[in-house]
Amino acid sequence: MKEKLWWSMQDLKIQTGRSEDWLKENILLRPCYKNLLDIEKGGFVYYPQSRGDRWCFIAARMNDFLNKHFAEIFMGKGSA
């Protein structure tokens, strides 16, 4: 099976083994990371704009980001 080009939130949860709440609290909604991730700021994550809208991630870039920032994320430093 071919790897996905884009991930949904469910895909991100599967890839990381973390809950949606954890991902939001520790990565997606942290200002230091959101500024890097948000497509409106040149990143590669689509942040839902309204209720019922869905998250979307460019899979390869999100994977690279998670690998690069692994220690920061888990040590709670979040300096971007």
C-alpha cells in the first residue's frame, strides 16, 4: 500500500500513538509550534476554521517536524 500524501488527525494519532487532546496541547496549539505549522504562516498544517472542518497535514513534512522536535516536545521546552 502506498503511503499517504496527507494525514488526517486520525492518521496523526495513529502515527504518534498519542490522543488528539495531547497532540493539541503539546504541539498543535502551542504558539511556538503553531507559527511554524500553520499554512496561513507558510507551514504545512491546515487548522480547522469552523466546527465540522477537519485537520489536514502534509504527511512527509509533519513526520520530519516530529522527528526534528522530538526532544523539545517531550521535554516541554518548545523553543522554535
